[in-house]
Amino acid sequence: MARIERSAFRKAGILFAVLVGLLLLTSLPQVRHFISENLPVLKRFIQDCGPWAPVVFMLTVAVLVAAGVSRLVFHFIGGALFAFWGGMVWTCIGTMIGYSAVFFAVRQLGLRDSLLRKHPTWQKLAAKLKHNTVPAVILFRQLPLPGIVTNTVLALSPIRRREFFLGTIIGLIPEAVPTTLIGAGLRKEHLGLTAAYLFGAVALFIVVWIVWGIYTRRAAAKEGMLDQNAE
């Protein structure tokens, strides 16, 4: 439980620093000028795709996330291209497709033995998932691991598909909301509106992670998923 708490707050600290960094960076006149010049190019490309634009975006997210690219990059881009709700929904769907592809590839293509030969420590991580529950998946996703590693380890564990889907969907939200909100703020031409979105994202992030921290502590105590002295 202690390790989950430390990992959750470490991730929170990193993301908070990134949000503040973006807040400061996007307030610079040179950065604003660069965004105002290049963002319309991406928007025109999306518009040229017509009704297929969300599909193209989701498939791109799915492929790159499955390959190991951070999903937060696409929440940021999605918010800038599709506004908050569009960026949130399309990026989450694309991320779930990419995550699920890794999960099913490991289980269905017989990759278990080859992966364990290359990464024997992954079996130790998989063994820490003692309970086949949604909270166990949510808690495991708080560990500071790349998404592709987390999905692979979950595939090596006894976690069922339903728990994987539900736990992953819930686990995406705390980081996705403020990151998408920042991207949506970049759609605003007026610096004041952009700053309002960015400050809102930071404030929302603080609230979400306070609530999330309380939840993870209680869930970890109930699940007993990780040992206190886990390495």
C-alpha cells in the first residue's frame, strides 16, 4: 500500500509540474505565435477528413499508444483539435484500442514465454496482482511504468478482460481531464481565455488528485494488493 501511495503522488507531482510548465510556456509571445501559425494547419487536415476525422485520429492514437507513445500527448492534441469533450472521448477510445491490442496480443499470440525470457521481472510485477478486481487494475496503473509495460504485465497476470477494461477506463480519467483541458485552452485566440483554461486545468488537477489519493489509499487497504515491503 505504501508503494502505491508514493507512486500515485510521484505521478501527481510530475503531471502537476508539466501542467505548470505548459502554463508558463504557452504564455510566451513566441510560443503563442508558433501555435497560431501551426494549429490551423492541423485543424484544416482534420476538416478535410470530414466525418472520418475522429476515426483517423482514434486509429492514429491507437497505433502510436500501442507502440509506446504517451497517451497524454494525444489528450493534449485532441483537446486542441476537437475541444474538450471531443478530445477527451476520441483520445480515450483510441487509447483503449491501443491498450487492448497489447493486452490481447500477449494473451492470444503466445508471447508469454518470450516476454518472460527477456523481462523476468515482469512476472514478479504480475504476481503482485493478488485479486482479480477492478480496483486492483486501477491501483496497478498508478505505478510509474510506461503504458506498454503496464498493459503487458496485466496480460501476464490472471486479470480477466472485464476487469482490465473497466479498471483501465476509470484509471485513464484523472490524468486525461486536465491534460485535455489544456489542449482545449490552446484553441482560444485570446491569451486571457487560454490562461483561464490552463489555470482551470491546474485547479481541477489538484482537486482530482486529492480525491484520487483518498480513493487509492482506501482501495489499497481493502485490496491488500501490494506488500508494504515490495521492491
